[in-house]
Amino acid sequence: MKRVIAIDGPSGAGKSTVSREVAKSLGFLYLDTGALYRAVAYHFYKNFKNVDDFSLLPEEEIERELIKIKIHYENGRVYLSGEDISDLIRDPEVGAVTSKLSAKKVIRDFLLPLQRSFAEKMDIVAEGRDMTTVVFPDAWKKFYLDASVDVRARRRYEQLIKSGKKITFEEALKDVIERDRRDSSRENAPLVISKEAFYIDTSELTIQEVISLVLKKVAEDD
Ligand code: C5P
């Protein structure tokens, strides 16, 4: 395994921007594992229009479907059977389906080898919910990025408005709370703060300050 900087945290903590910039600055590959989960969820979202609650979809049915899924990830873009779906997976509806399906063991098992395979070839910055605990327990460096619920909902709201989505702050807040609950309470690979991770509360920091802090910590421990 090459060097892995593993970064976990809830949605809106700034993981994506920080991970991308840290990877760029160190010449590592940036691995957005949320995009892989979103790509799988997108397949189900598109092909199972009659399903209201994806939490209730039986694991056996999911397993039969997973055989058909071909995911490719390159340069921060994600492809499903050759189609670039990087923008489509950002839809809040796909996000909601993702957080339900990602609780399923069959889906986590399906994505585990794919995530690990990236670290066989290159040094990587991997961000998600279980990077420090399950996927890369032996990671070179571990971080946990956090922020208050209000700050994370505000960031999410502004991001969605900027990308042209119609959403109120209250809806963004509700969505963040609901996702936190699901990601932290699930049985399979829940979001937890690893004791080995360097904890950063980003509520009062700019993105640039967080990037600098992570880079400083990586350099000083070496
Ligand atoms: O990071 P992002 O918000 O794109 O992730 C979307 C969803 O994918 C999360 O809410 C979580 O349910 C799931 N996820 C996960 N494990 C990861 C990355 C994402 O369960 N390593």
C-alpha cells in the first residue's frame, strides 16, 4: 500500500475541498469515496423508479443489480458504464438515496476493494465516512473534520443555491440532520471519530486555514 491520508467527517465539514487541495499540493491522487457511493445510488435511483424507500430494498435484490454496475473514477470525475455522471450525482435527491443505500452491507462490500485498489498504485488523499476506521485502518495520516450543524447546513445551502438548486435554509438544515443521524447510527461502518485521527473543528476557520493546518500536521509528523 502507498501512503494514504484518510479524512473522515460529516457532510458540510469541508472534506471535499480540503482533500482536493491537499492532494493537489502534495501530488497525491484525490479519492472522493462519497462520489463512488453516489454513483451506485444513482444507478438505483434511475432504474428503480417504483421504489419509495430505498432502505427497504432487500439486500439480495441489490446484490443482483450490483453485477451490472461498472464504475470508473478518474481526476475527481466519476463514470457509470462510461457516462460521466459527476454533476448528476450532486442532486439532493440522489444524496438522500445514497445515504439510505450506503447503510447496506452488500453495497459497502462491493465498494471496499475498489476504494483500496487506488492506494495500490498511488499515494492518495481519501475522504469519506469510514476511511480512518474501515477502508484504510493503517493509513499514514488520519484526520476528522467537523463543524457545527448550523455551519454545515449554511455551507450546504449556499453550495446548492450557487449550483442553481431551489432549496430553503430550513430544508438544508433538515437534510444535514437527517444524514448525520443515518450515517452515524447505521450498523455497517458508521461515522465515528477515530481516536487516532487529528480532530479539526472547521466552524470558525476558512477553507484555506484548514488546508494549511492539514498540510502542517502532515509535514510535522513526518
Ligand atoms: O461525501 P458525500 O456527501 O458525497 O457522501 C454521500 C453519502 O455517501 C453520505 O451521506 C454517506 O451516507 C455515504 N458515504 C459513506 N461512506 C463513505 C462516503 C460516503 O457511507 N466513505
